[in-house]
Amino acid sequence: MPRADVLAVPSAEEQLTQAFASFGEELVRALASLLGDGHDARDVAQEAFLKCWRSRERLHEVRDLKAWIFRVGLNAARDLRRNVWRQRARPLIDDAFADRAGSACDAAHYEELIQLLAAAVARLRPEEREVFLLRHQRDLTYEQIARKTRTPLGTVKTRMRSALAQLRRTCGPERWQAAV
């Protein structure tokens, strides 16, 4: 029979639940300042909780639970910011663009820039286009692209630099910034 005066060590599930209850709002505020959007911050905080939950069997290796949770959350926020699919899923005239634009003429200009960028991507050399699309559409790291294409990492990075330089030349610096 267990002694009543011995404190039970909380399970990993209990530790994570308690930690997110304690630090959750602080995490959301930090993520909101990074992302600039409270809704995205809450979504990322949920994603961070799920990632932590999936790794709960390794929780005994974590020295500072709060720091670990924040690191997972900040990495998830960075992933969200880099996600090109998320950027493309935005409506043609998002709030920021609507503030700048205000007219159908400006919306047409923006659509023209997007078409210009798509045409410029289509004109890249096939190996440059492959690296560019794997990075920006599939959100693969350079290391993943190198493995997938069986190409040295340095070559992958060179192809990406070349693709970006070509896109900037084709679209022009002002148009490039407006389109992406």
C-alpha cells in the first residue's frame, strides 16, 4: 500500500496540461507579437501544444519546460510565416493591400504582378525552377531538397540564389517586393 505522505510525480500529460494552463496566454501574446495576428497566434499555440503532446514521452529529457514550450511555439510561428501556401491562400485583396490599393485599377495591377511572377518562374531553367518550387510550394528545407533531388547541398543553394536573382531581374526590384 502506497504511503499517503509521498507526493506522486505528475505524469507527462499532467505536466504539459498544467504548463499550457500556466503559460498559454503568455505564449499566445509572444506569438501574436511575432505574427501580428491574434487568431494566427492562437492557432500556432494549439499547434505547439500538439507538437509537445506528440513528444511527451521525451518530456523527462526537458530541463526547462517553459523554455521548451516557447521554443516549439516560436518555431511553429516561423514555419507559419514561411509557408507560401498560406500566403497564396489569402484573398487577392487582403486587408493590407486594400488599405494601399482602394481601387479596381490597383487590384488589376496586383493581379498583373502575380501573373508576371508566375511567367518568370516558368522561364527559369528546369533545375532552378525545381528548387524554387520545392522550397516555396512544398516548404522543404535545402537539406530535404538536396536529398530529394540527389544534388549536393551547395548546388541546391546556388540554384536557389540563381532563381531568385533571375526573378528579381525579370520582375524588377519594385515589382518583386510588391508581388511577394
